[in-house]
Amino acid sequence: MGTYRALRGLNARLQSLFMITLVFRMGTMAFPFYAAYLIHQHAVSAGTAGLLVGVYGAGALFVDLIIGAVIKRLGANRVILGSLLLNALLLLIIPSVDNTAALFVLSFLWGACYEAFTPATFSETVTHSSSETRKVAFSCNRLAINIGMAIGPLLGSLIFLSNADAVFYINAALSLVSFAACLRFGRAVTVGAAQAAPLASKGNGLPETAPHERSRLLVILLAALPVHVAYALPPTFLSAYIITYTELPAYYVGIIFFINALLVILFEVPINQRMAHLSSSRSLVAGFLLAGVGFFLMGFSHVGAMLLVATVLWSLGEMIVFPGITHYVSSISSRHTVDRNLGYYSAGVNIGVMITPSLAFMLVAQPSLPSPWLLSGTVLLLFAVAVGVMKSSTLLWNKEA
């Protein structure tokens, strides 16, 4: 009920953005099976398939680094529309292409178009929320992403088995549905809001210039990087780890993902409503501690019950840390730099996804090295202490956020 009330409490633009994001993420069916599709339908080698997936990630990373200037020039709503439309067109083209060089180009463009949606929705969230409601607004945005990403890959797995090409076409269709909804409701809401009461300029409560912005941004981006690496472990490494390196049955992978998705969907928004009065430093310290303990306990993989307890802890940390970081990044930014800074934050997510699998497999291949779970948990705990120390420095931390 708390989640429902929070969604009802959003303004019309954020409600429409929630639905557009939900439908778009529900359509995420093709990418989770892209490597398998390339190997079985296009007969490329496993190594080439891995490179093509990596090129997709490179496209996403590239757009994160330039998205601030693009949003400033075109506006966030136009970037969302372009992302949805181009994403759909690329999904319709890729199944018919057999040339490997062309697939490298298309994969890069696909990653760029798909990723552009995320920082653009961050920008819209900042624009259409106040500083007091922004953390809950970001939580609602993550809720749409998590529900969609729980449904889309599941449906994709069922469709892929019977018709591999269909996952691309259905994915494209849902992108076009999101495009039509954004074109219809986004424009109507924006016009209606402008007629009723002009919105404040970019990011209600954001200043023209932000003191110590560069140093504070560097600190939070560095603090966020181990978070991105740690939280890339479950989607990129967990299944192989459980099946290959433990004696636990394979269904533990499904149980862990189910617990995580259920907790995030049910509790993320209410938790952030309750914590809205806390400063960003206190919220992030709490989130880092929960995440650190959770990932540290994941290292004791021989005990199934321990893994489930650990999953609850790092899931709670996830609910606090991610909305907390996006809210803090916006709070230390000026009206002119908030889009760029949120794009840099999104780039960190893709860096984590790109480097984590290789790093994790390298660690487990050497018994003398620490487990990736233990290492990530320890680093997060150290960063919890670091944030607690840095919050006393005006140069490094915004005490008011």
C-alpha cells in the first residue's frame, strides 16, 4: 500500500514516465539472449559473440559520457523518444543481418540507443520533482525498471525456445508502444503543466552554480564504482558460480533472484519514503553496510541458508544505495550540469558490468586469491567507513544533502 500511495502521489509526468519505463523494460527480451542467439542463429563463434556483447556495452558507455550535452541540446523528452524509436528499428534489422562487421556496428548502436533512455529518464525525474520528493521519485523509477526486468527476460526465455527471432520483434513492438505512449502522454502532460503553472527550471531546488561540484562529484563517483562492481556480480556471475563452484543445486540461482526481485518490488519505495528525512551520508552509510555484510556472507557459499540471508541483506542495501546515489548526484549538481553528472553515474553502471565477470572468474581461478564475494563485501564496508569520515569535509561532501 505504501508503494501504491507513492505512485499515486507522483505528478502526472512522473506517472506517465513510470508506465513508459515499465513497458520499455518489459520489452527487454533480446539482449539477455543475444550471445546465445548469435551462436545458434548466426553461427558465430563463442568468442565473437562475447565481443559483440562487449561492443554493445561499449556503445552504452559511450552514450553515457556524451548524454549530458545531447540532453542539453535536444531536451530529455526528445532523447527518450529517439531512444525508443531507434531501439525498435535496430531490433527489427538485426535478425536479418548475417555480416559480422555489420553486426559489430549494429551492436554498438543498439547499446547506445538502449542506454540513452536511462539518463534521459533520470533528467526528467530531476526536472519534475522537488528536492524533498526526488529520492522517492528515483525509487519509483527503479521500481518500474525492476518490475519490467523481472517480466521481460522471463517471457523472453519462453519465447526464445520456440522462435528465437520473435524475441527481437516483440522487443521492438514494446519499444514502439512505449514510443507512442511517450509521444502522446509526454507531450500532453508537458503542455498541461505549462498552462497550469510553469515548472521551475531544470531541477527544482538546484542552483545556478554548485560549490565544490567537481571534488564532490569525483568522490561520489569513486564511491559508486565498487557498488556497481559488486551489484554486477549477481546478474553476470552468480549462476556460473553456483553451478560450477559450489555443490548447491542449480535452483538456488532462481531462489536468489526471486528473493531479490520480490524484496525490491515490495519494499524499495516504502523504505525510501521512511528514510526521506535522512541525509544522503547517513543513508549511504547504512546502505553500504548492509550491502557489504550481504556480499561478504555470499562468500560462505557452502551454506545454502547463509546465501539466502546474504541475499536479503544486499537486496536491502540495493534499495537504499541506488536511489541515494542518484539523489545525491543531483543534489550536488547545478542546473546546467545535472544531466552530464547523471550520465557519468550511468557510465559507472556499464563499467561495472563490463569488468566484473572477467575479474570474478580470475579471482575464483586462483585459490590463493580472495573470493570475489568476500572482496567486494570488504571494499563496500571500507567505503561505508570512508563516507562516514568524508561527510565532515565541505570540500568532499555536501553536508546539507
